[in-house]
Amino acid sequence: MIRSMTGFGQAAFDVGGVRFDIEARSVNHRHLDLRFRLPRLLSTLEAEARDCVQERASRGKIDITVSTVEGSKLLQQLEIDREAAREYARAAQELEREAGVVGPLTVDALLALPGVAGFSERDLPAEELSAGLRGALAAAIEELDEMRVREGAALERDLLERLESVVGLSESLAARSEVVREAARERLHKRTQQLELETGIVDEARLHHEIVLAADRLDVTEEIVRLRSHVDQFREIVSGAAAGVPVGRRLDFLMQEFGREANTIGSKGNDSPIAHQVVELKTEIERMREQVQNVE
């Protein structure tokens, strides 16, 4: 079964009373494009996180965001440099005695002085952070992957339905092409008969040559055969798709070949019904191509 590149997953883990939330989002992309938004405490673990994701995904733009539930305050603690505070207080007392400065130094004023009070980030156990991140990230990617599988199943159903439309249109085009070729032969015969009545001369060799050329210009047999071959390859790729084996690029290449054959049929089809059917064929192929863009 094919897999989509669109998915979402989330999970959480707790270390030292601090909860971290993880969100994993993925959309279609030609290659695997991983982007991480991690708190500073987890920044050194990005390589581990990247390895964890690469084990489960081959294509797609995947954004991993890790944040704390209550924001950064939970990770900060107040630190007071008591020695600095005592130095400030001692200096204030000396100034008061020596210069006659009046006015006690309040606690509020003392805490506001540079170097006395500040917030520092809490230290959390590195091993617990690493284990928590790996476990939660694996759970988030698992949920994302399940969504990609469900989306892939819907994509597969839609693609195979449209593939049947392509098959039906190709059969109709083949039948109509034969009718057009026979009509062209008949027109040439009638033209030749008219010339023979008018002039009494007929060039059988030239007539045969003209019929062959007309039939060749209108013959789409090779294009229909190749189109059927592409259909068989498409089915084979889809039926053989498995987890960890991306098939999107192969299907995308096939859709280009589908389009090439449709264009050639359209250029040969000197007939209004054929032109209309080619428009329908190109429409189905374009819809398939758009869907294939999201296949992993």
C-alpha cells in the first residue's frame, strides 16, 4: 500500500516536573527535509532526534516542535549572589558614615542592583532528557505514520479509480482512431475515383502511397500500446509498495510518460470526438499527477 506524505502526530514526556510537548507535522516534498524547533535544554539532542525520524520516513518535509507546557519559567530558578549583596550593603554603610548620605538601602533596591539577583535555567538530568525525547518522539512519529498510511489508502483508491478512467478512454481512442483511419482511406478512394472520371487517369502507386501516409499520420496504435504498458507498470508499483520503500518518484516519472503519450495522440487525432476524448484523458492524467505529488 502506498503512503501519503501528509501527517500529524503528538506526544509528551516529563523530566523533573517539567513537561515537554512534541508535535510532528509533515507535508509533501521531493526529498526528506527535517526541521527541528527545540528548547535550549534539548538542542544538543537534535542529532538523536534526527536519527529517530529518519528511521521511519523517506520523503516529505517534516517539522518537529518541542515546547514546555508552561513556557520557559518552569525551567528557570531565581539565584541571588549574597556576597554581592553584602558588598553593596557594606559600601552603602561606608558612604553613609563618610559622606553623610542619609537613607537606608532597602531590600527591593538591593535586589535591583546589577549582579545581585537573576534567573538561571534549571539543570535537568541529561540521560532522562535523552530517553524522554526519544520515547516521546517515537510515539509522535508513530501517530504521524499511521495518519500517512490512512491518507495513502485514500490516495491509492482515488488513483486506481482514475487509472480505470484512463484505460477506458484509451480503449475508446483506439476504437475511434480505427474509424477515422477507415474514413480517411474512403475519402482517398473517392477522390481517386473522381479524378479518374475527370481525367481518365489513375496512379495506383501514388494512391497506395497516399493511403499509407494518411493511415500512418492517424495511427495511434503505438501510443495506445505504450499507454497500456504504463498502466500496467503503475498498478505493479502500487501493488508492490511497502513501508520504507518510497514509490512517489517512480509514479511521478510514469505520469510524465502518460502525459507524453496523451499529447502525441492529440496531435495525431484529426477528429473532433478524438480531440474531446484527449481532453478528458489529459484531465484525468493531470488529476493523477497532482495526487502522485503527495505519495511518499
